[in-house]
Amino acid sequence: MRTPANGRIRLDNEGLKIKGGGVLPALIGYFGETETTTKYNLGEILSNLAFIHRAYAVSYSAREMFLSIGNPRYVRAGPGQARFEADLPSEHCHGQTVRTFPAAFRIRELTEAEWEDTLFESGYVIETVGTFPWSGARRPSNADMASLCAFHRRLRLDINYISGARPNWYLKRTLANTSRIQRNNLTLMFMAMHRVSEIARYKPVELNRVLAGSKNWLIYEFVEAARNQFIDEIAAEITGFEISPAAVRQGMF
């Protein structure tokens, strides 16, 4: 993505193009991603990863794309319906922040009975505007599970987590003048890993220039954290189970 007018070696000048065949297109097809853009730069890919979003925001003096949420769950939403909701910290409850929520989400004030179970003391939760069919039977039917899976698949672009003993959950919001990539977290990690490995293998001199720059710690943060994050997420995808360290029993979602 370097041009004669802007030929500096830096993260946002390292381009990446998705081709028509191979592992990455197969991964995109598996997740059913609909985004048509096929060209990105490494900087914007990194900005869309929750586990280094603060490092990116500090490096580029940018607003944080991800907002912390707690205790994500599916709850009943009236007769025969259910929805997603999560606890919302008080610092995310004011109008300016709420306006950056994806269109599928809204804020709701807790009822008195709900206060006992909330993780934060803000008095608010974030919930999906839409619902899905759920019979409420003691044992979910095949139709219940099919509707839950379809609804859950749509949420995965908006709800991310950082792996750990207790996963930290985040809402991916929409910010002005910020590239919000509508792709799965595993897709983004694969793209960034592949581009970094290409630079390291074929352009070591340019890699040295990047590592000598002011944004070098962002590369370090990515390489350090992406290994565990990718293994955690791909293992969960393959097995269908949450992956937790030893001695951690309670599921988080």
C-alpha cells in the first residue's frame, strides 16, 4: 500500500489482499462472512482485535473500539422468545457511548429483582433489540437450538473476548472515522499472523525497520498474545466447548 507520496515502512502501509482460494477463504466461508472488501492494511486489522485494542489505541491516539461488558448470557424475553444481554459498567452508560453501540443493541435499566445478580453496580445492561424463538421447555428442542445457533452466529461479529482464567468480554462498537471490519476474530488473527510472517520471512530488513519504529511494542503485544488467543478460539470452534485453564470449572457463556 506504499505510494511514491507515502512510502514509509509502517503498519498502516503493509497491505494484505484476500485471494480466491486457500485456507483463509475457506475460513471465511466457514464463518459465512459477507463483507466484500478484500484489501486491508495491517494496522486496521490489528485495531479490530480485542486483545490488543488498548495497545493500538495508545499507539495511535485513537478511541477504543471495544467496551467491556460482563456476565454475557441468553435470557427469556417474554413468552416463547429469548435474547442476549450482558452487564454494563457505569462508564459505558452515558448517551455519547451508547450511540456507538451496533444497531442490534440497546441499553436497558435493571429491574429491582435483577440487581442481586448483576456483576456491575451501574443498574444497566446491554441487550439485543431482536429476539429469537425459544420454547422455554425444560429440555430444549432441536428447533430451539437451531434458532439459538442462528442468532448466536450473527452476534459473533459484535461480541468478542480475551482468553484467560476468566475471559474478559467486549462489545465491538462503531466509531466515526474508524475502520470496523465485519469479520470473525479468528479470520482477523489469521490475516495478521500471515502478513507478519511474510514480512519476517521475505523482508527482514523491512521488519527491522518496523521493529525499530515507535509502534514496535504493538507488534510485540500481538505476537505475545495472539498465540494463546488463536489456540483458545480455534480449539473452542473445533470442539464446541469453552477452553479453560486447569482448575477453572465454571463456564462463562
